[in-house]
Amino acid sequence: MTLNRRDFLKVSGAGAAITLTGCSSQSSSKPAAKGKPHVVVVGAGFGGATCAKYIRHWGPNIDVTLIEPNDKFVSCPLSNWVLAGIKDMNFITRGYDNLPKHGIKMVKDYVTGIDTDKRVVKTKGGASISYDRLVLAPGVEILTNTVKGYDAAEAAGKVVHAWKAGPQTVQLRKQLEAMPDGGVFVMSVPTAPYRCPPGPYERACLVAQYFKLAKPKSKIILLDGNADIASKKALFTWAWNTFYPGMIDYRPNNAPFAVDGNAMTVSTEFDQVKGDVLNVVPKQRAGEVCELAGVRNDSNKAWCTVNFATFESTTVPNVHILGDSVLSNLPKSGHMATNHAKVAAAAIVELLAGRQPDPMPVVANTCYSATSDSTAGFVGDVFRLDPEKGYVKQAGGGATSQGAEINFTYAESWAENIWADMLS
Amino acid sequence: MYNKKTTLALAGFVGLALSGIAGAADMHTQVIAATCMSCHGPGGNSVGAAPGIAGISQDRFVKAMQDYKTGKRPGTVMLKLAGGYTDAEIEAMGAYFATLK
Ligand SMILES: Cc1cc2nc3c(=O)[nH]c(=O)nc-3n(C[C@H](O)[C@H](O)[C@H](O)COP(=O)(O)OP(=O)(O)OC[C@H]3O[C@@H](n4cnc5c(N)ncnc54)[C@H](O)[C@@H]3O)c2cc1C
């Protein structure tokens, strides 16, 4: 079940509501007397920036405030390309300058408190901002304390995750460049669910690509917390065998529980491996701000459960959650986060206008992974919301089993277009 | 599958999609169209190697999508995606993209 009883009743009234209001939206604007409705969006990443933009597009009478601490957007997609030296940080860094042109009020701050009864957000900078509807798109919190010794080793600069693009991406690139030929790069994959299922395997491809050109005697040990390659298995197996034979030592069922930054070792239940560069990616959960709103409500208190027609929390009214923080069968990708954002933006506009949102939206995932410096593969799937079953993958989709040059070109094009769709 | 009430609600949406009220695409169609823009650029105007889709005729759009569905037209990711949409959705998306500049 994805709809609770109240939502179901809303949905079942949809047909009638449309007949009454579909022709003249101005006759059914927000019933409240206090003027324009106000939506506050937390986080200007894939989900948040897209949602803010599309709310303004579809609901020009709605005020939108977007809160984000960073000056610029740094994209995780294509950050593995930076590690391989195919692109630089400038390329994956984009400004927020165009968002105010859509009438979005940008607030450079960090949300530190949420009162969901009074509908007020509090920030580190001391602001109190009230909302009619709140959108949380904070990405993931990386649980570094689940790996013993991680925090100390990270502080000493001996281990990074680089699972949020930014300074750690730069640091990891430098470490790879400084590594001697014949060195060992140790990387780990967290147990699912985690941000970007194919991301670790793409990273292994692209680091191997770099080694092949710059330091061909080097090796990669890939410690996977999962029982098998968690995404695009045929594609990555093809790439490792074709381009990097003997370079990638893949070890499934091998989640790290400890890191030692002095000895430069990573320990799992079965192995203790020593590396020159350590890239341990710990387990994750919904961004911290979700805890503040009380919406990290799945059985492990790790992810947020939502009504998939609106992305509103199943437990806290007027709070919508987007992107990686959501618990669902949809992959945790930037592409998917922007789709959540579009469905939620449309639903929020309809709800604030007193209309019923579409009960059965259709979304798609398109996710490219580079397999070398000139080839890539992809997965493409359409998902249709079934009110009983959640998002159902439609027939005909799937992943490529080999890389191709055309898809490398399209992967870059995808990035340019999705960044433009969010930010331009 | 769907129960009766949901089906009725859905019929409301489809009815709206087909009736073309005020000449504007219904939200179901607009949201699908918006999801296309992640690859085809804001408003359907690509800033990369992928083709733009703003302003293409409905006929051309529908034929391309149907040919991707059957595999008659060569392609890449569209071969995986086209089959996920109903004929009515493809018609409605085509009508909408034709209005974009
Ligand atoms: C190496 C790697 C490669 C990837 N490759 C791809 C790819 O090729 N394709 C793809 O589709 N996806 C890819 N992804 C996944 C993609 O990056 C994520 O799925 C996506 O970023 C999720 O979007 P989001 O909106 O949930 O979070 P984010 O994009 O992370 O945005 C969250 C934002 O919220 C802000 N924030 C957090 N807390 C607060 C707070 N309290 N107050 C205010 N602001 C806050 C943050 O500063 C951040 O800007 C990749 C990820 C990685 C790590």
C-alpha cells in the first residue's frame, strides 16, 4: 500500500474535482485569507533546485524560498570523470545565479530546526521562516561512524568517501595522482540502499582507466558490502574484462568495519587489505534535516516513506521529501531526484490551489555510466504509479550490456541538459 | 489492479487530457514532458548532443515514439523508454511539444 486512507479519499475525488475546477484555475486558488502560499525548499541539489523551479513554472502565484548553504552546485554525476582526469572541477561546478530570475528567493543558510506544528523552519543564521508546505531534499547523511577509525583517519586525510562531490573529490584525485606506479587503490561499496547504485563500479572503471594510462602496474581492490555487483552487472563485467583485465580485484560480501589511517589498512570480516589510497564509502541514510522534521520514519529510522503521488510524508502533513532521502524501489539517482521533484512540484501546485493531484504519475530513469574515457553504457526505465503497488517498472526497459562511444557523448549531453533544466 | 474509485478518478484525468480544455496540456502530460527535459534540455531545448524536442510536429513525435516502441527506428536509450508510455500519453506529449518554442 502506498496511499493511506485519507490520501485515497482525496484521490478518489479527483475526477469530480477536475470537472469543477479544471477550466478555471483562478476560481479555486488557495482558500486561506493570508495571501500567496509559501513553499520552503531545503537543499538546492538535484531534487530541491528542480522542485523550486518547477513550482514557480506551474504555480506563478506561489512564493518559493530555497535554502542552501553552498555557494555553488557541485555535481556528483561526472565527479568520477574528474577522478580520471577526463573533466575538471570547473566543469562539474555550476552557479545558482539564474534561479532568482524564476522568482525563487535564495537563502544561503543551513536548516537547523523545524517545527512542523507551527510550520516554521529555523536556520543556523538565526532566521525563522514559515511555510505552507515544506520540501526537504537534503541528499544523504554518510554514516562515517559505522566504520571504526574512519573519523580519525578522515581527519588525518588518510581516507575519503568522495560520495558528495566537492573538496573530497579534489583530495582523492590528488591522492591518485601522487600514488606511485604499482600502488594499490582500495575502494569499498556500501550495502544497499545507497546513493547511486552503479556509481562505485563506474568509479572502479575510471580509476582503472587512469591507472592504465598513467601507472599501469597499479591495482584496485574493490570491497563490496553486497553479495554481487549491485547495478549494471553485465556492463561492468564486460568493461573490467575488456579494458582492465587483471587490474580490478573484486571481493563481494566484504563490508569494511574498520579503517586504520596509520597502517593504511581496511578490515572486513574476511580480509585485512593494505592500500596506498583508501576510498571507503560508508553506509548512508536520509539527510539530517529529515530527522528534524520527524520524517525519517521507515522501520530502521533511516529513510523517509512518502505518498508517491505527492511525495508528502506518510506521517507528517505538509512536508514533502525528494531524492536520495526517500525510501522506494526507484534508484537513488540525480535523474530520479529531478523526477520526484517534478511530480511533487505539480502536486504541490494542485494542492495549494485546492485541486487534486494526478493519482498516477509516470516517471523515467536514465542513468549513464562511463566504462572508459570514451565509452559508456546506460539503464533506461519508465515507472508508472500504481496506487496499490507503488511505482511499477514498465516492460521494455533495461540496461545495456556493453559500452559504446555514442553513449559516452550522450552521457555528457545528459549532464549538461539536466544541470540546465535544474539551474538555468 | 486498480479498484473502481481509482479507475474513475483516472478517467477524469484522461478525459481532461483528451478534451484539451483551454488548449493547455493536463498536468499528467506536463509532468511526463518535464521528465523528458532532463535529457532534452529545459523547455525541450537541448544544450548538448541530444536532440531538442521543442516545437517538433505532433505527427513526427508520435511516429518517432511508435517506431522506437516497435524497434523500427534505430536509437539508444529511447528504445528502452518509448514502450513505457501509452498511445494516449504519446499523442498528448506530441501535442504539447508542438506548442513549445
Ligand atoms: C560518484 C557519484 C556518481 C553519480 N553519478 C550519477 C549519474 O551519473 N547519474 C545520476 O542520475 N545520479 C548520479 N549520482 C547520484 C546523485 O548524485 C544523487 O542521487 C543526487 O545528488 C540526489 O539528489 P538530492 O536532491 O537527493 O541530493 P543532493 O543533490 O545531494 O542535494 C542535497 C542538497 O541539500 C543541501 N542540504 C543538506 N542539508 C541541508 C540543510 N540542513 N539545510 C540546507 N541545505 C541542506 C546540500 O548542501 C545539497 O546541496 C552519483 C552520485 C555519486 C556519489
